[in-house]
Amino acid sequence: MLLVVDALAAGPLRFGDLADRVGAAPNILTDRLRRLEVEGLVVATPYSERPVRLDYRLSASGVELADALLGLAAWGGAEEGLPAERFHDACGSAVELRPWCPTCDRPVGPDEQPGTYDL
């Protein structure tokens, strides 16, 4: 299922395009997409009524999961000495994930210890 999330991270795809990217049999991909929809990670939108055809995109939760996958891939690649797989289209720089504080509107530095909340 994570391959589907990763494939949809770049934007919406139709079933055939998604099947080509993931390399899954149609019945397996259909099952994965239905499960991801039930979990609220993927949204299917019809683009044709006769026959019914859908395109698939990540929900907000799906985008969060894709971002986490990007972080794991970057970490794994760095451990293996591999270049980054994702680049910013506008300038071509490798994409980096950094801790960000939305309240302070700034990155959290390595010298700042992330805190936790007592519940």
C-alpha cells in the first residue's frame, strides 16, 4: 500500500497510470485503493460516467503519510550514500525535511530539544 501512496505523492493518477507506476495486477491494485479509501488516505474522483472511471489522489492524511515516507526514504538514502530522490521543480534543489514550529514560524534547530506534552 505504501507504493500506492508514494506513486500518488506527485499528484492524481488514473487507474492505468497508477498500475503502470506501481506494477501491481489490477485486482490487487483495486483492493489496495479500496482499503486506502476506507482508511481516509486516498480520494477517488470520477472523471467519466459511462463507463465509470476514476482518478485517485491523496487526502490530507495521505499527504502527511507521503511526507513521512519521503523522510524515511531520505534517511535511508543518506545512510546508503544515495542522492535525494525528490527535487523542487522551480529550482532543482533536493527537497529536505526539517522540523518546523508553526507558532514561531521558523525551523527548529538541532540544539533545541523537542518537548512533549503531559496528557
